[in-house]
Amino acid sequence: MSFPRSQLDDRRRRVLTEEVIGPAQPADEAGTASQSKPSDRRRSAVRVRPYGDAALMDRQPRITDLVPQRYSMLALLFLAGVTLVAGLEALYAWLPELASKTAEGTIDAIDLAAEGSLAAWFASTTLALASVSAVVVYSIRRHKADDYHGRYRIWLWAAACWMLLSMDEGGSLHEGFTELMSYLADQRGFGDGSIWWISAYSLLLGTVGTRLMLEMRECRSSTAALLVTAVCYAAAVVARLNVLLPDSHMQRVMVEEGCEMVGNLFLLFAMTLHARYTILAAQGRLPAKKEKPAKPKPKVEQPAKTEKPAKAEKKVEPAAKPAAAAAPGRSWFRKTKIDPAHNGPPAPKHAPAKSAPAARPPARRAEVDDELDYDDDPPARYARDARPGARDESDVDDADRRLSKAERKAMRREKNRSRRDED
């Protein structure tokens, strides 16, 4: 059985169309595919990707990958910047010799004080790169988990300041600002009017730089580079105000522009170092900080403790009841004469042995001391006390136990006087 030629041609055409278009589409997309134009199908059939998989966006380096992370690369870039600054300074030193061979008598490209020179281009480029580095730090720093007060926003202010300085180097904005302020204030100010833009820049950069230094204090290398930047800018301002080398124009320009270019280079170095530190901190690749060991306290040798013998406990006798006051008209010794210094019986002494005697009124002691007779012969006095008519020893001991030594002497003297009266 043979098919007509028209049917064979139609079948061959359908096979070729399927090979060009591709495999059959699902049933839900069949309606959409049938409605598409033939020109669209032909255009999609010939679309070919000329690049390999390495050109895909997910395999391209990110902006954070462009930040150098090896100290050797950072040192090499910094050395290249220093070499460029030294070369520009050397060319400016040879400017008089080189300019004498030109028709105009000057070369603006190597003139550090001219606008649009290589020095201005170098300063503008380094400041722009420093601004980009600050934006990189901001893009990572704003994701820090413990920054509840949003201190990361200082990096946007820093990026804006560095970009403003870059625009100033390229377009001489500070000169226009000087002329505007001189016109409004109707005076040039100190020197050629540079004090206006120096004051404005010092206020802005001082505020942002101080806050930025507090933010960067975790990375010591970037903080040190930022401090060197401030020193270089201060030296450039001093040279601009004719404080250093005022008589030599060339030397003054070399010092001013050299300090300014070195300051810009250190600023870029500080931003790059802190960008590296922030990236490593976000990736958890920073080494853990070593805790300082606690300093051992010096041992003080204490002398050996000697065991002391236990002391005998002192028995404290209960306080005795005060004796009843003597009847009026009678003395303590059963006599009619009463000592005027003793208005009543003294308080009993119950202090332990070797204790200080009880305090007595000063007036009483003075009166008793006045009545003492130190010329009396003690042996004769003791002999008289030992006579048969003397009081019992126990009575004397009980009385003497309550009196002091001076009182006992006064008592004995009183007894002797009474005996003489009886005799």
C-alpha cells in the first residue's frame, strides 16, 4: 500500500518542526504554545548561550571579595602608594629645570599647586576608594546582632565625608567656599582666606573622625592608621597657614601637598584594614582573644603560731550588796567622831588580784593625804596595834579589804589619836 506524496511531505514537515522546536510541551501549555507566533518560536530556537557556567552571576566575585585580606598584599599596595607620592614630590622638585624647556614655562601635570595635576588626581582617587571601603564596611556592619542603637550609621557619614573631599580635590570646592564666605563676612580673614574652609572642614572631619575612631577601636591597626591620618592633615593645615617654612614657596607647597597625599593614603589604608577586619569577623575567622591570666598574689610568710598556755579562768565574784549607811552621830569605828571626808561607807572592792584600785573622789583623797603623818614610827605603831586591847585581826582585815592603802593609814592614825585622848 502506498501513501500519496502529499501525506509524506506533511509528515516530514512535522518531524522537522519538532526537532527544531524541541520536545512536546505539556497539555496545560499546549494552548499557549499554539497561540505563539511562528517568528517567536524561530527566535527562541536559535538562542544560544555563548559563555560558560563560570560567567553566571552566582559565580562572579562580590565586592567584598575585592578587599585584600592578606597583609602582604596590603603592604604591597601601600608601598606602591608611597612610591607614587615620592615620585610626584621629586617631579615637583625638578619642575623649574623641566619648565624652562617648555614654551609656557610651566608643566601643570607635575605642579602640585596646580588644579588638574597628577597630585590632585591621586588625592581624588584615594579618597573615592576610601569612600567605597566605608560603604563596604556599612553593608556588613549593619547586620551585627548586638548593635541595638544603630551605631553602624556612622559609616555612611564617613563615606559621604570622604566623597566630599574627593569632589573637592577634583573640582576645587574649597576655593569657591572661601570666596563665598569672604564676600558674606566682608573680610578675608587670616592669610588668604583659607581659614574659612579650614574651620569648616576641621569641624566636620573632627566630629566624624572622633566618632569613627570610637567605632574602630576594636581593630588596633586601622585605629593607628586613622590617627596618623589626623596628624598628616594637621601638618598640612599648619603648612597652609604659613607657620612652617613661610619664606620658601616651593618647600611650603611640597610639605603641604606631601602631607595631604600621605594623609589620604593612610585614610584609604585605615578603611581597607577595617573592611578586612569586618569581613573576617562576619565570617567568624578572627582568632579568639586571649584572656589575660590573673596575676598571682604574693604569698606573705606568716610566722609560726606558738601555742599559748591556756589561761586560768578568772572567777568573777558576784557584786556584794552595799553596806548599810552608818547611823548618824556614830563613826565606822563605833566612835562619836565622824570623818568629814566620809559621808558614808565606801563601795566594796571585788576586783580580782593585780587590778587597779577603785577610783576615789579627788577631794576625799586630798583630805586624807593632809591628815597622813609620815613621821610616825611604823614599828611602834604596829606594836601598839598588837596590844591586848586592840581589835580582832579578822575585823581589821575585813575593814582593810574595803579600803585603800591611804585610807588604812588614816584609820591607824585616827586610832592612835583616840588612844592618846583616852590616856
